[in-house]
Amino acid sequence: MDIKMPVMPGDEAINKILDYDPMANIVAVTAYNYTTDQLGVPVLRKGFNRKKFLEVIREGMKKPKRLG
């Protein structure tokens, strides 16, 4: 899930997805300085390497948290 999207912000999309499927596994991908605490899902910053990718995907497989 990219955070900056043309139709709907990623944080809003995350909430809508979790409204529809509370057990959805979502990983945010962004070039911005968002954190897991801010978005409620694991964050992968663009420019990542293979090790970081695998670490975040493993974290993303855990039960999602709800924003706000």
C-alpha cells in the first residue's frame, strides 16, 4: 500500500480495508517518514534492501492494529 496515492490517501485506504477485512495483512510503502505507530501497519521505506523487505513482510503477517 503506497501512502501517497492520487485518489485516496493511504492511511484512509488502510482504514477502509480493515473495515472490510479486519484480518487483512497490509504493509505501507512510502518515501515519507511515517512510522508503524502512525499508520497502524508495518512501514517499508522506499530504497529498502532485501533484508528489510523480509523483516517488514514477516511483521506484516501479524494481526493488524487499528488506527486512532
